[in-house]
Amino acid sequence: MTHDEVQKIMQMLAAAYPNFYKDKTAEAKTLALDIWAVALSDFPFGFIMAGIKKLVQTKTFPPT
């Protein structure tokens, strides 16, 4: 998965769980994006998107 794809996923999560992300600084968001980009680099975008879809459909709060 590319850095841009991870960014799209994080934007979706921020839209789905706005209260979790509202107080994060720009620096914290960038750091989280960079960490997740490395952690998810070996996974296909479609696989992660399927997981995000299920997460948003079934969970009121984001994972920690």
C-alpha cells in the first residue's frame, strides 16, 4: 500500500470518527500517517479497505 492510499484511509477514519481525531495536532496526524504507512506497506489497499468498511459498520468507536 502506498503512502497516499494510507492517507485516504486515515481521512476516511477521521470522517467516520471525528471526535477521536478533532484534537490532534498537524504534527501528530503526520506522525501517525507515517507510522501507519510503514505498518501497512505490505498489505493490498483493497484488503485494508474491506477491513475499514467492516470496522465502520460495526464499531461506534475507533480502535486504539
